[in-house]
Amino acid sequence: MGWGTAEHESFADEKRPDGLWPGGTSRRPGDPEAIAYQAACSCGWRSEREHPLPTRPTDVPRDEQGSSYGPAWDGWIAALEAAGDACWEDWRAEHFDPLLGYEPHTQLIEAADAGGRRHFLDGRPVHAGTTLELLLADGHWMTGRYEWSFAAGEPPTLHVMLGGPAEAERQGELPVVSFTVPPRAVLRWPTGGDAR
């Protein structure tokens, strides 16, 4: 299971009962079951965190093809998947994201304060209707209006007013484009310093 790029391809390495890590080699028939996963990268990086795995259930029903099934089997598979997902999160947070150069002060961070859950940008709370600037690939900044449903884990939306004829602008009838703000979008407060 590889993630990332050719230069930084990561995987969940499997710890064997003897304490050895095979380094991402494929499991062969007869190999002992893994007892833990650990995030590792083709560049040599390895997380310090291990994610223990439950023992494979043995007393489970089998279907007509001989494949295991049932609640115990499904629970074991779910635990393996959760440990694999945790390795991916470790690799992203501890290794790959820091390599990309994203600065925390340019990211929307979801947290809570006395007013409840909200996003923060550069340590300041972002309120519905706030004007923010979004960095584009060509280095230009685009201004938009921030909105969020306040549902944990849901991405916020940026509303960007498009240009149009002078009379449409005077009448407040310019078209608006709305899109969700991706997790790695680089944002800043308006250069004039006004948060609204």
C-alpha cells in the first residue's frame, strides 16, 4: 500500500512477532502474522509510533469458497484498516506535509474557543462573511467571502464575485462562483489588514 510520490512513497510496514520489520517486502504464504504497523517511507524515514494489531480470529465461519466471514472477521479487518489509516495520517503529519513547505499560519485550522467550533487563520478566528485572500498557482491572490456550516470536518466555502458590465456591478448583480476550500489552500487576511 503505497502513498505519496516516487521520491517519497510511504507504506505501513509490518512488525513480525520476532520484532523485525521487513521493510515493505510482500508477505509470502507461511510468513507470521504482523503484530503492529508503522509508517515508513522509501526515503528512509520511519515514524516512531507503532499501531498494534489484534490477533487474527481463528474460529470464524467460511463461505463456499473457503473465505472467512462474520462479525469477528469483519472486526479484525476493520482494525487492520484503521491501523493502516493511522499510518497514513502519521506519514502525512510527521513527514510528507512538512516537506511540502506549507506554513501553519497560512492554513485554516479548525478548533474551538468560547464561541464554539470555528476556523482560525494565523491565530485569529474566522467568522462567517469574512473576506479572505486565496493564493492561486500563478502567485496572484483572489479575494473571496468565507462561509462555513459549523459541522466538524466539513470544508468551508469561498464565494468569489466575478466581473461584469458596470451597470450590473452598480446594481449588485454580478455573478458569484462558490467552491469548497481544500485543506491545503494557502490563505491570508486581506492585505489592508481588514478582517471583514
